[in-house]
Amino acid sequence: MTALNPPDEGLEHLVRQAQSGNEEAFRRLVERCHAQVYRWALVRTGDADDADDVAQSVLVRLSTHLDRYDGRSRFTTWLYRVTANAAGGFFRRGAARRRMVERLEQSGDPGVASPDDPIGRIHAANVAGVVRTFFDDLPPRQREVLDLADLQGFAPGEIAEMLKMNPVTVRAHLFRARRTLRARMLEEHAALLEDLKP
């Protein structure tokens, strides 16, 4: 699987220009990185608002700490570590945990699609909701590795560098995450899987 946005394609040139004080290059660098940083933060925090807060924090840090990137690793690897550290600090402050508790207390039934929605959209939303629930239930490291590998297209070696892990450990987390998702789908929603077959 290939990444939707090839990592680092053209970024190194922008980074060098931004490090030399080119404001337009920095603006373009932030535009290129924002969606990726937000996605990484969302996987880490599990909440869109929290992910937005973390992403904004990372982009502010980028404006003051870009000179710390020395080019020894890929820029996306370095940026991922900055994002992971920011998300970790966010959790330690407890804001994300409080919001999660509030959401759980306020959540009732997830709601039913309006009657005028096509059946296909309802079914797709159900499948997506089930998969998202199971994804959210994975241990944080497995969720992170699965997102980077299967949803963003990074290779295990790249993920190992990003997460500062042994590639074998990355593959083990990926295997466990995939096995868990499949087992839970088969156990709790086998009919959904049958409906997805061509």
C-alpha cells in the first residue's frame, strides 16, 4: 500500500529554505504538513478537538524549533517525534482524559441515520463505525503502528525509525493489531464481513 501523500516528497527543499528564513517556504511547509500532523495527533489522542490542539501546538513549535532538524533522519520522522511528544504532553496535562470522560458520560445511543439516507450509506456508516470502535479499542502502540502502516502506507522500517523501535517489534504490533481487528469483526459482526464480499 502506498501513502496517499508520499512522505518527504519535496519537503527537504522546503525545510532548507524555511531554515534559512524564507517565510513563504515556511508557510508552504506548514500547509504540506498540517494534515499529516493532525492525523498523527488524532491517532494518539482519539479526539478531533484534542488532535487539533496538538497539531496547532506542533506547528507553533515548528516555527521556533525548525533549526533543531539536522537532516540526519527524514523530516517526517523528525516531525512525527515532535508530534508524539506533544501528544504525550497533552495527555499528561489531563485535558484529553477529561474530555474523553465527558464524551462517555454524555453519549447515549449513537443515533440512527435519517430515513431518507440510502441503505448503502447506512451500511457503510455502520461498518466504518464498527471498525473505528475496534480500532480505538486497540492498545495505543498497536493503533499507532496500524495507522502508520495500513492507513498511511509507511513501511515497517520507516515506522521503526519514527517510533524508535526494532523493526521486528513493529511487525509484531502490526500482526497483533490486524489479527485482533479481524477476530473481533468475525466474532461480533460476521454478517458485516459477509456483506462486504464481492
